[in-house]
Amino acid sequence: MTAAHLPQNFLGLPEADATYERARVVVLPVPYDSTASYGAGARFGPAAILEASRQVELYDDELGRTPAEVGVHTLAPLLPVMSGPQGMIDAVAEVADRCCADGKLPLMLGGEHSLSVGTVRACARAHGRLSILQIDAHADLRDSYEGTPFSHACAARRLLDFGEVTGVGIRALSAEEQEFATRTGRRIFWARDIARDRDDRWIDQVVAGLEDPVYVTFDLDGLDPAVIPATGTPEPGGLGWYQALALLRRVGESRRVVGCDVVELAPAPGSHVSDFAAARLAYKMIGYFAR
């Protein structure tokens, strides 16, 4: 796939420490948001995350180590495919296929949530049927939206082709999505129930339902907007920062994660709060998953 330009390395790592050959993790920036249905701008998310990541401390005090030492390589951003979202998903899958074949853990930075279908498809080809953990404000279970089955609003519905999807932090869906979820027995952990669970038993329940291998897709609107306000479709409520980290750490400790993504950052001009939080989250995922 043709690159838009040379990449800015995630975390600002020197080229000698960020080669593809030695990397355990490969970061794939995909600046694309053609199906945005409310606030546009997610195409600027990957660049904002890469820029903010230069300010992230490499040492992780929680883990007591420097996760970047596993090796982190950043690919060049993918140019948009003009044929539409399905073509873009195919392009993402093509690059992620190579990463998986080379034994890397792909970390895709979006862009809109539909792009996750590409990395999940590649991981399923390499590792078999997946357990997919979807952290999100929205169910994303529409079969089609605004004329395409590859809209960001259909992401989880398309992911069902590659494994069981567990939604966490969900607090917005249509009547049709609710009917589909009920009829097909979808695993959904509602944000309202998580908020009432003072003992975090929900984390045990989420992890118990995941089987190896696992893919984690993190739509940033799954977090409370107080943590990351800059998303295209914000919803009140959601996971707190430490709730989300506790879940991700438990998944990384108890399951084999083969791929992940962070999507739907729509940077807000004049504020770096969301950009930095997204970059920090991506680095925490590296620390938890790339063992």
C-alpha cells in the first residue's frame, strides 16, 4: 500500500530502536473517516496520537518496566482508498496480514471504527476464530447504515464474521440493534450496570467469557467524555480511566492478545487532553499485551 508520507515513530523512538525486524509491536496509522455520521475529524486522530506519544514517559510505574523495550515499529500511514470503506478495510487487512505472518502484534490507530474489520480479519486468518473485546459507547450492530454495511455504525456486526464479540461500556443503540442483540444472545456489559458495580465483578465476568486468541478494539467514546472528550459521537457516562486499565490489564494477564486498535479520536483544536490520553492508552495496551 502506498504511504502518505514517512511515519513519525510512535513514542518518538529513534530509528535504530524502532526497526521492523526487532519489533514485537507494529503500529499502523490509518487516517480515514469517510463514514463519519456526526462529528468528523477522526482522520486526524492517528497523527495527533503519534505527536502526543512523543510526550509519554517510556517507563511504566504500574508495570515497573519499559514496555517499549519489546520493540515498537511504526508503519507509514495508509492513503485513503477512493472506492469506499470496503476498499479501505481491504487495504488495512493487506498490511495487517503481513504483520501477523511475521509474528508481530498489530496495533492499528484509526480513523473510524470500520477500519477494525481489516485488522480483525487479518488476525483471524493468522490465528483462527477470535474472541473480540469491543470497548465502545455504541453497540455498532447495525447491518447497514447510511447506505453501506461497512459504516462505523456496523463495525461490531461485521466483526461477528470472525468471532464472538463482547461489548463493554455500551450505552447507545437503536431498537433494531437491541432486537438483534437479544435474538442472537450478544454479550453486552452495559455502562449503567458497570457504574453500579462497586466491586468490579464485571471485569471477572468479561474476562471469563473470552477465549484465546483475543483481539481488543477500543473505540475511545467507550470512555467517559471527562477522560476523552474529543470523539466524533460522544455519549455521557462510560468507563473511567482506571476501570478501563484494570480491564485491559486483566485481559493481558490471562489471555493471549493477538491484535488491538485505538479508534475514533477526533482531535479538538487547541486542546491536547484527548490526544495525550489516547497515546497513553495505546502505550498501556502495548505494556499489557506485548509480553
